[in-house]
Amino acid sequence: VNHNLNALARHRAELAAAGIELTDLTDTNPTRHGLFDPAILDVLARYLTRAARYEPTPRGPWPARASLAERFGGDPDDYWLCASTSEAYGWLFSAFAAAGQAVAVPAPGYPLIEPLAQLHSLTTIDYRSWYLHPSGWELDRDGLDRALATPGVALAVAVNPNNPTGAYADPWLTQACARRRAPLIADEVFFPFQVGAPDLGPVGTRAQPSRLAGHDEVVSFGLDGLSKLLAAPQLKLGWIRLSGPAVERTAAAERLDQVADTYLSVNSLVALALPELLTLADASVTRITARLRGNLATAQRRLGHYRLRTVDGGWMALLDVPPLMPPDDLVIALMDRAGLAVHPGWFYDLPDDALALSLLPEESQFDEACQRLTAGLEVLAADAGLSATGPQYD
Ligand SMILES: Cc1ncc(COP(=O)(O)O)c(C=O)c1O
């Protein structure tokens, strides 16, 4: 199938130019969904005077790193501040891989990782997870091991929980990286957003999620930042937490210091305010998680006659819909007939026709979007002379 993201974006732009606004289930920008905490601005205002002086250091101000160590563990010297986790990926790719080498990445997965690797002249090699209903996603352990053993693979990436599958990482991943001596980039920006709960399906019986960052047996770079933790991507503050065996950690720290010292990309105001900003994090996570859980319950109620895949964490849900037409045609038809924007699964490298839905919109907007989606699918199925809820998902 020849997928064409530009065609989807172009169609959407044409509708916008004609004054047609779509209900958006692709958007995961928290500041557009009433999730930005205005108290953040008050905190920043208190640090304005201190930010008049510029005293850069490669890792960022010590109090900021001390507050991270206190919250997440480790030592303040294990942390490097940066402008975003996207930038952190870039730093790590340039510091720990050489042009022409490869990075093992999860599939399905976050679509930004591949272009970030390409910017650093690296290729990506996929390791897959497979969905089993309703038990959830399972890592293809042999596939991961093969990817790590491939000549030229310099780094592994894991997203915990993964975007868009919402699956927490298999702890086996750390052992596999340790055995193959592959440094691990552990992107844990969604870690605290655990949406699975006993009353939301079979997840209550699943193992408690565990972090990949902070282990001694493998060199790992834990990534996190304020984009998700505080629903504040515009603050542009992320961080890397380095862990691993002592000797390798020392060498890695030197490389990271060089890169960080070359860019010095951290905004002084936000870095100085970080210890106080972090005091807002628990309330922010609680507020966002309540939104995600509420919307997931709505999706189950409104769309349950399709197959909503098991979600354990993160900001997305995946919905299996009947194969009424090729995925891009379906996405365009949903824009035209239901006034709704959704992402096709292939956008995240899903091997099938699932739709990816953002769980972030305000509750009433999300509910309306789910109703539009069901109505749209029914109309399209009727047009095609099919049942919208075929036996395939019973
Ligand atoms: C898996 C994952 N990592 C990182 C990010 C980006 O975070 P940042 O704003 O810190 O670059 C996102 C944003 O959607 C994401 O989905």
C-alpha cells in the first residue's frame, strides 16, 4: 500500500482553507486541551531576576539536577539538562554512534525517532511487538535479540510505555541490552501516566510497570522532561539520566559533557525554576491521568463494539475498525463524512488498519468525537453495503 502522509495533510489543509474545522483526535499537545497549569507561570515569574545572570555549565545548574535525583533517584551528577527529549536523542546519537551505524528502535513506535536518527546519518533497525487480544502487547524477544546482534547497531531505543501502543516495557529488555553490551536509550516520558486500572479491563492482573532507567548492569540514558510531566512542552526542558557500570559510565559522562558543553542549549530561567516546578508535577500527572482514564472509559462505552486495544499507559488508544477501505481512504472519508481527524495506524508503523486516537481532549469533546467516529463508520459501512460491526471483532 502506498501511504501518503502529505495527501492526508493536504486534504486537511484544504478543508481548513474552506473553513471546515475538524474534531481532532490526532492532537497530543496538552496546552490545547486545558491541561497547562497556570501556576507554572507564577513560579517562572519568581525566578526572572535570578535568570538575569548567565552562568552556563554543561550539565545544568546543580539545584535543578539535585531536585531530579531526589525525585527520580541516582546522583545529581548523573543528570544532564537539555531543551527537550527530542534534542536528547540527537545528542546521544551524535555522541554514541558513528555515521553509517544503526539504532534498534521499537515498531510500532514513535515516528520521530527515525528522522532524528537520519539527521545524524544513522539508520534504524526495527524490533517488533505483537498485539494479542485482550492480554496486550508482547515484545518479540528473539527479534530484539537479532536486532541487537546485527553488525553496526550502536544503540537501542525503548519507549516505556511505548507510544502509541501504551505497553510498558518488558524488563527482559535491560538484560538483552546488557548481554549484547548495547547502550540503551530509555524514553520514559509517559511512565507516570498509568491508565490501566482494575476496572478498565484485564490490566489489573498485569505486572506493575518498572522503569528501564537507573539500572547498573547496562549503560542507559533515561529520557524525560517537562513536556509530558508538567504538560508544558513550550518550557523546553528535558533531561538525560545516565546509569550503568562505573567504568563505562565515566567514559559516557565525558562524551555527554562534550556534547552538552558544545550546545549549552538550556534556558536558564526554566532550569533555575526546576526544583519548584517539580513540586507541581504530582498534581499535573494526577489531573492528566484522570483525563486519560475518563476518556478511555468513554471510548470503551462508545466504541466498544469495535475492538479497543488494551492500553496500560500513555496518551493514546488504538482502535481496530473493520477493513472498509484502504486506511488512507478511510482517514480521508472520516474527515469528509464525520468531520473527524484521526491518525492511521501505519503512521506509527502498525502492521494493520487500527486507528490511533489521542486520549487528551476535554471529556465532552472526546465524547462527541467518539460519537462522530461511530456514526461515520456506520455511514461508510452502509455505503459499502457492509455491516459496520462485522463478526471479525466479536
Ligand atoms: C515517545 C516520545 N518521546 C518524546 C517526546 C517529545 O518530547 P519533547 O517535547 O521533550 O521533545 C514525545 C512527544 O510526543 C514522545 O511521544
